[in-house]
Amino acid sequence: MSETSKFIDILEPRKGECGVFRFMSKAWYPKRTQTLDKINSPQDIKDAAAASLYMEAIIEAESSKTGASKESLRQEVLQHIEEIALDKKMHVIRWTGIVALKVAFKMNIGIYVNEPAVLKVKSTMGNNPVLFLPTHRSYADFCILTYLCYHYDIELPAVAAGTDFYSMAVIGQLLREMCAFYIRRTLAGAPLYAATLKQYVRTLVAKHAAPIEFFLEGTRSRSNKSLPPKYGMLSMSLMPLFARELADVTVVPVNISYDRLMEQRPYAYELLGVPKPKETTKGLIKWISSLNGHFGNMYINFGDPISVQEYLKQIPYSDESLKPIELQTLSPEQFNQVQDVADYVVGQQQANSVATISNLLALVLMESLMTQRALPYEEVVVEVERMIKVLRSLGATVFEDDVRKNVDRVLVVQDKSWTLDKDRRLRIISSEVIDVTDELKNKMKGHTLKAETMVNAIPIIQVQMYVNPMLHYLVPSALISVIVQRGPHTRDELARHYRRLRKLLRHEFFHTEKTEEKTFQDAFEYCVSNDVVAVCGEQVSVGGSEGARLRALLARAVWPALTSLLLCADVCTELQTIEQNQALKLVQKRAESGPYHPYCLSLDSATHCLQGLVLAGALTREKQIKSTSYHLVPAVMAECRALVASVLPAFTVDFGAANPVMLDCRVKSHL
């Protein structure tokens, strides 16, 4: 794993107004991703996509099917291309960079980059297209990678953006001129648009000399953990490789971590079902103007570049290979390979995550909350150092040089959420009392929660957001630990129960199936070597007193997810057939009424648990046009429910104002 000394702050040299202007106006000669006969302009790429043999075939088929004239369909295709396509205006990019840097300095941001990893990626460029596939945690992700490329003299990436921005006055065109291209949220019911998008992306990959950047997860992760990948954009991007139009495509996993998420408060509300406000230019300007104070550091870690040709070893031939290159589409076997690549990339994003002091403090704070004991500052520092050792022993990259100095820095960064009280004990600041309007109640996606519930839940969920990115390190060992807690097991029994729980939680804690055997083996060895479990002959049982603190940490790590899973299983068992929105409301209602971790109120978590029950065969899913229903498979559900109930840790915690870790600073606000 990367050493902390490899991370440098690429904003530090820009401090001072002259430094910003001089840097953004410098002569710039970027490294391109591939050598082409000619450098295609944005207009060249649009023209090539519109004039392709594939689009002619689509127009011919659509004309025969609908009776529309070919000329009218061609005009529609051109309109779609204008909606989708990127532009590039260097003067816009330079002036926007100046403004963005001034905003960054106002927010006291540092952008720490694993420089050797970036230079390694840059050194491989020049032979074939490159796909940058970063994690997606914030709207800032797009700007950060574009700035990084400018800083390291890499051609600016073409970035896939949602049409939410396209419809925003001024901003939509501004982003387009900064190399954004736009994609609708859904392609259903628009076959000509879907075909145009596929051909534009395919042409962009094959004929553009810049990286292509998109987010595999498809949306920002409100929970701050990895989401299962979406395969559409990657399928389109790899089509030229499968059609042998290209010799190779390089994929670069990128992890972006934050000391403080700019959207952490809105995310907490969205997880509880409060709808996201519509993106508007006015709203964006208002949001940017509110960004003052300390937002801490961002950390960018590039994974090793992946040659898709080498990773797949062999790209299978299919009947599609008999068609002209431009008319070929993905075969089912090739689509399976796309899924394999996508899953692997998400795994590499996780492997390259950076454990920040915010993550470490959140782990300490959550443990403090669940033991109902506010820790003095000196003990907090000691506990952070313990968490560093735990995470490093599990393979994590930890960004820290001076623990005490960084703890002090992050307490300033997170001063609206966590603070030291007058006795210098670390505490969570309670949320304001929320006055939920009738209009908002009608728009709520889940159960309408009580004001008191939200006051307690919002700040704790915000802490959990910084715990979540570390859970992929803890969960494999945690599941082994909680399984063994219920009694001795043989190694085979342990592995069988582990695999079932991992499948049930695959959407909540995404992992790559191909590497699960090794993950289990590594986690088992970790548990044995740290006295979490003990092996005596054929039996695996609970370890001794030396592993007690680690067992408690591991149990707390999986408690919210296992609780949500059990609540989902109970609701679906009782109703047998249930529509998804109804299931989410009932799960949330039960989570509110019981002594559960506030993260169990998360609609994202409940949705992931329902998907896990489908994956495990305990539910079947029926998708309609506007809704999704689940149907019970009684025997399988009974087995799954019994397993989850038997391993669920037993904690009794008051998550309300009586918990000594909660600091009551409430005022009233409106939503």
C-alpha cells in the first residue's frame, strides 16, 4: 500500500493571487491518451457519430418500424447529439479554474494526491484510450479530477454528467465547455436517443485523445460507501475493444476521500427520506456562497492502470464478429466480461481508499456513543492511534503524520458536528429541531419520522458516514466473529454461514465474488492471529480476553446492517407480498419504534437489504413500469432470518439526549 509520504498537496503552490493567475494562464502542453492520425475536435466527434454506419442502420430500422421519414429521424439524431456532446473552451476552463481556486482557498481545502501513482498512469498514456473511473461522493469530484489533470499536464477528461446540470441556466453550458457530456437518467422509451448515446460514447472512446471519466456507481453515494456498479457506460466504452476497433483500453480506478463531505448534512436527510432539492443555478450559487470555514483535505489515490485486454486474457468471438465493426453489439458473454471488469474496478477503488483522521475519529466517536461514555481528549488521541493500528493491520492506507495535530485540525473541520465540551470530552452536537411542513410530509419517500427522532438521528448518521468507508476492511472479520459468538463451528460450517451472510449483505457491503475465497481466508487468519477466534482441532470458537476489545469493535461495525436486514426479513415475512415503497416505510417505522441504531432508519440501507434477500433467494422481485414488488420464498426466508437473528449482536444503547456523548445545542429550523 502507498506510504503517506507519497501524498502531496497540489494546491499549496497556488497560494497567493499571482500564483493562481500565472498557473491558470500558463502555456499548457498536455499528454494525450492515444496517438491518432489527427486530433479530432468536439465537432469532428459529433460529425463522426452522426454519420456512422450504425446510426444509418438505426435510422433505417426506426423508419421501417414507425413510418417516420429518414430525414426527420436524422434531424432528431442531430438534436440528441447536440444535447449529449461535450465542447472545449480553454478560456472558459482557465477562468473557471481561477474562480474555483479562490473558492477552494476560502474553504481552506488541501488536495492531497498520491503523486507517484498519477505519474505512473501518465507514463502509460499514448497508446490507447484511457478510462478514469473515480468513486463518487460529492459534486466536487468532477472539478477535482479536472484540476488534477491540468496540474499534471494530462489532457482534460471528457466527463459524463447527469442531465440535472444540463437544464441549469448558464451552468449547463459552462460544464459542457469544460468537457462535460450529458446523459439522461433513463434510456427507457427513447430508443433513438439510446442508440445515439451509445454511438457517441463509442466514437468518443475511439477518436478522442483525452481520458474519458465517468462514475461506475452511477450516482453519488449518500452513505459514503461503495455502491454496486452500473454497467451501461462501461459497456458502451468497451464496445470498440470487443469489436476489435481498438487493440486495448486502459482503465484507471480512482479513490477520492474527504475530511469533510460538502454535502454531509443534505445526505443525512436524504437517507431518511427527505427529498433532494431540484438542482438550480440559483441554488448552486447560494450553496457555493455558503461554503466558508474549514473543509479540510481531499485525498486522491490512483490505482494501478488496468489493461482490459490483459485482464480478460481472451475476448471471445461471437456471431457479432461477422458483422461490420460499426454494427457489432455486445454478446451476452461479453456483457458478463464487462460486469467482471466493473466489479473488479470497484474492488480496486476500495483497496485504494485512504483512511483519514475523520474516518478514525468517527470510529472512535461511534464506539464512544455505543458504550455511552464521552472520552476525554487525551484518551481520544490514544484511541485514534489504536484504530490506525487496527486498520493498517487489515491493509488500509492511513493518511497521518502527527496524530495529535491532525486530530486538532479535523475537530476544527468538523466543528458543526463534533466538538470538545468544556471538560474537553469529545461529543456529538445534536441537530436542530425540525419543523417539517405538510408539503414536505407529502414528498417524504419513507415513513414520516417524528421531529425528536430526526434530532437524534441526523448527527449520528453524519458520524456513521465517516465510519462507512472503513467497513469493507472490518466486515469480513466481523462476520466471522459474530458467527462464532453463537457457538463453536467447524471451519466448513463457518465458511458456509459466512458466504450466506456476505450474499445477504452484498449490496450493503459491496465485494467481488471472484476474490471471496481469499477474503475469507485472510479474515479468518486475522481473527486467529488477533485472538478474535480460537481453533482447537476441528472446532472454531470464541477467542480469549486479548481479543475482547477487537471483538466488540467488529460486532459494533456490523450491528446496524444486520439489524436492518432482520427488520426487512420480518416485514416481508409478515406481508408475504409487498411493494418496495411500502416495505421501506414499514421498515423505517419499526426502526423508529425500537432501540435500534439510527442508521437503521436509512432508506438506502433498507433497499440494499431487500436486494440482498432477493440475491439470497429469500424473495423474488417483480418489476412493473413504475413500481417494484417482492414476493416471499418462505423456506429460504426462514433459513436466512434464523441465521441473521442468531448472529445479531445484543447491544442496549440509548441514542437520545440521555446518552452522555450527545451534546444538546438545539435551535429550531424549517424544512
